[in-house]
Amino acid sequence: MAEKKQRIVVKVGTSSLILPNGQTNLRAIDRLAFTLATLNHQGYEMVLVSSGAMGVGLASQGLRERPKPIAKQQALAAIGQTELMRIYSQRFLDYQTQVGQLLLTRDVLHFPVSRQHVLNTISTLLDDGVVPIINENDPVSVDELDHHTTFSDNDELSALVATRIGADLLIVLSDIDAFYDKDPHKYPDAQPIRRVEELTPELKAAASGSSTRFGTGGMVTKLHAAATTMEHHQQMVLCSGADPRIIFKVVKGEAVGTRFGK
């Protein structure tokens, strides 16, 4: 009987993919592709949940700030997603690994029939050694629609994907290297918490909003993602996305970032 392969979902935020000057962080993407391709070759089943469509769209159009009209934001996301996938496909192929794209809305994962189609697709891609790259379908998902199409951000999406596909681990790469007892951007004496087995009211109160102009999430959404995985008796590791090769350390079980779950 064949040994079950370990299944890992990696979520990368916009802050890890876009440089402070607004340009696409090609080195980070290359290191991310190298890391996931290497693990894929070693027999792990790797799934990538990637933000960044809006950030890459802004960079490709030479813009520094998001336009206010929703339609223009959607257009930028459509442009950026195409460019982002081109870069991912190119970089992964450099390491002899194919990728496949899935763009999802909340409806798709909540309706049983469409959810099963998505799960079947992911399963088939993994069986074929292909790395699924998942993002929210931004040109379709808007807050103004009456039905619920949007995820609060890709932290939530990654947790839903991880629980739906029965992942062994969710790794969230962020612009912060761990979960702290208070905001380290404001308080120099903030201390990292390396292991969280229960999300207490005190821990939730320590969370704060997004610290970058590109991303939409913050520590609150990461705690929500952790809560989702913990409810399904799974683990999540929050760590720095500055160098995606840190994933190797996480997979080895080294004490980096914050590990949520028992």
C-alpha cells in the first residue's frame, strides 16, 4: 500500500510579492517557485493560494495607488492576474514543474456541486504532479453583489481550501514573522508567541489591521484562518514571507514563526 503523501497549502500575501516601490518582487516569486517545486519533486502535494493580482496590475500599468472605481480595480486585477500567472508559469517551468490556475468565489466553495468539481480538479492536478495556484476571482467578486461571492481576503480562502482538501498543514507567508502579544510595528517590546493551542480573547485582542497599502488582510484575518484550521484539527504556521525558502524550515518542523494548533 502506497504511503500517503503529505499535503501542504501555502498562502502568499501581496506584501511578499510586491516591492515597497510598487514593482513586482521577481526574486521572491522565483524563490517561492523553487521551494514549492523542490518539495513537489520530493513527493509533497503542494497547493499555492496567491494574492497579488491587484499589486501586479498596478505595477504593470505604472500606477502607485488603487483607483477608486470598482470596475477599474477589477480591470487591474484581470490584467495583474494574467501577468502574475505568466510569471509563475515561467518560474515553475524553470524548475521542471507545471502549474494550473483556479479562480474561485465564495459561492463555488459553499455550493456542494461546484465545490466537488473544484475538489476533483485539485485532486487530479495533484495526482499529476501539477501545483494548483488559487486566487479569488476578483473581476467577478464585488461587495455590491447581493449574494455572497467574496472572501474577506485570501487568508480566509487559504484556510477554506486547506480544510476542504484535508491538508496536513497551512503555511501563511506574511509581512510579519510571527504572531506577537501586541503590534510590533508600534511597540518595540512586543514578544513573538511561538505556539498557540487555543485562541483566547486576549490573543484576539492583540491582533491588528493590515500594515501595508497593498494587502487587504491583517492579523485579525490570519487569526480567523488559524481558527478555521484548528476547528478541523489541522495546523497553521504564520511566518515571514521575505524569503519564501523559509518554507523548508517549516516543513522540517523547525521553530520559526507561530504554529497554531495542537
